[in-house]
Amino acid sequence: MLIIGIAGGTGSGKTTVVHQIMNELPEAEVGIISQDSYYRDNSSLSLEDRAKINFDHPRAIDFELLTQHLKELREGNTIEQPVYSFVTHNRTDDTILTHPRKVMIVEGILILANPELRKMFDIKIYVHADSDERLIRRLKRDIAERGRDMNEVLNRYQTTLKPMHQQFIEPTKTHADIIIPNDKYNTVAIDVVRAVINQKIS
């Protein structure tokens, strides 16, 4: 099994890059695991307290479970991925049954920040985008998909997103094998990644 880690700041275009890579590969051979599914279970806290959690800090992620799940997949076992709700800031009771594939793509802002998880990636990719562009994308997404208002998004950006990006996310760029500038549609970088994947799985 080939495991690819795709990191980058919030709104950098990681999801777009994932889809561009997947478009050229057989669907049955590629699976995706999102770091967003692995926020820690916060059932013991009230909704008000859960809303105050700094979700951009590495301690908000259950890296132990994510690493364990990747090991299980690599051994040929099926896993049950957690399902996370950004509305309630907590895991739901649902899970997603995920089968092993020839290629597993793991994407998330902090996936290169954890040494044990990092060691599991055969290819490490960092998607870079201008900070203004990332903020605009984050604003649009959180308002449209997560029921936030503009003041809430901007406040979170200033108090947690930006400082956490500078402290924990941007430095992980040094661990990447490939850095993809996502200011425009970068076909060359995507083609390079696809070529490496095809070489590994053929």
C-alpha cells in the first residue's frame, strides 16, 4: 500500500489537489482519509466549551487513532473512520467503513506535524497558497457550509488560525517531498505526483 500525506494551511486547496490526483487514477484503487474525521471525542464537554477548543492545535487531533487506523489498513484490515460534526464540535455516532486500497491519501492541515504519522507516508506533499487567498476561501466555506458568521470566522482566524499556522503548519513544509504552489492550476506538479504514484502501484 502506498500512503500519501497532503498537508497545507486552511483553505490552501488541499482538497482540490486530492481530486486532481484522483481524477487520473482508478477509483477502486484509491482511498481518502481526512484529518478532520480524527478530532478528539469531546463528549464530556458542553457545546459551549467545545466551541472554545483550539482545533488548529496538534493536541486537538487523535493522532494515535489515525496512526493505528493506517497501520490496520496497511495490514489489509478494514477500519471504521469516525465522522465529525463541525456544527456540534464533536464526533457523531456514525462511522465510515473504509477498506484497504493500493493508494491511501491522508489529507489535513497538521498531518506532517506528527512524527509517527509522518514516518508512515511514502510521499509527503505540502500545498502552499497565499495567506489572503486562504482567508477568503475559509470565509466562504465556513459561512456556506458550517453555519458561521463573518465576525466569528475572522475572530477565529486572528486568535487561533493565523498563529497556529505560523507555529505548527508552515514549519512542516520542510518535511515535504513535493511543495505544490496552489495559486493557480498547477498541472506540472500534479503530473509529477501521478507519475510517482503510477510507478509505485504498477
